[in-house]
Amino acid sequence: MTPAQAHPGPWPAMARAVSRHFFLKGLGTAVFIAVFFAAYFYLLKHPAFPVAVMPRTWADRLIGFAPLALPVYLSLWVYVSLPPLFFSDRRELLHYGLAIALTCLAGLAVFYAWPTATPAADVDWLQYPDMRFLKNIDAAGNACPSLHVATAVFSGLWLHQLLRGFSVPSWLLWLNALWCAGIAYSTLATRQHVAVDVAAGIALGAFGAWLSLRLHRRRGGRA
């Protein structure tokens, strides 16, 4: 028996976890995203109060417009689908879903009580058809906190915990961190958000993940 056969690594355990409740995970993620978008776009199109424009800061001036960041921005919807895949216990999966739902609900409550928008960017969107398509769908509202960033940070911290539980190589943990950071960067580089929105999104996502992970450990939860 070779060393590789004696120590197959984390991959078989990860594959088994992914296969458990696979259709529930897929259906649950799809329904969650659909409900989230319905609420998000309703608040975007029907603000309850006057919309405040968020300020630009020195951090926004440091990060230039980069249309090539658009694929990274859109990759969020793949990224947030990853943590649920690695749960093998149905109860823990449902607890995770409730935790990220409450985190998003907190952001939506802020959007209702304090509608915000990003300032107009000094960019000719006619020169960037893909970006113009995004701007037409996702207007400048619902800016602070950035739920794009909040859900990325929430997912990233949970994914880090789950991957560590499988004893994956360190490069995979670094890849997870870089992907999460890339999504946060992309919200600035695509001019979807300003730095204040991103900071608030990081705070919201980190708090939601910290609280839910703490409860997870108190329950003796396992992926």
C-alpha cells in the first residue's frame, strides 16, 4: 500500500459530505437566492424614505475602475453556494441557512430604514456593455452595508471553518481567503460600492459569522 493509499487526505470525506442531502442543498440555495433577490429588488425600486448618497473617501481614489473585475464580482453566487455543500448533518445545514438569512435580513432592514446609493461614477458605461448590463439590473441603491461583501465574508469565514474540519492543505485555505478578498475588491473596482459600504458589509458579515460559529461550537456542531 502506497502512502497516498494509506492517507487518502481530506477529499473522500469532502466528497461524502457534498453527496449528503445534495438535492436539499441545491434546492435550498436556489430558493434562498430567489427570495433574497425578490426582497432586495423590491427595496431597491420602492425606497421607503429619501435616498442618501454615500461619500467617496481616499480609499475609493486608491482603487481604480477595472471592468475585468466583473467576473470576480459575479462569482459571489458560486462562492456563497459552497459552504452548504460541505454540511453532512441536516440540522447544522438548517442552522447555517437560518444564520445567513438573518444576516441578510439585518442588511435589508437597514436598506428599508436608511436607503442609500453609491455616487455616480465618472465612467462612460457605453464603452463597457457588460458593465452597463449590470448597472441596468442592479442600480446604485441598497448601497450600505454592501450585502455582496457581507455574504462573501460570512461565507468565507464559515468555509474556512468547514475546510479546516476536513484538514485540507493550507493552500486551499489561502485560496478561500483570496477569493473572498477578491469579491470585496471587485465591488469597488466595478464601482458598485464605495469603501464605506464595503467596511459596513465586512462588519455585518463578520459579526453574523462570528455569532453563528460561536453558537455552532456551543452545540458541539459538526459539519
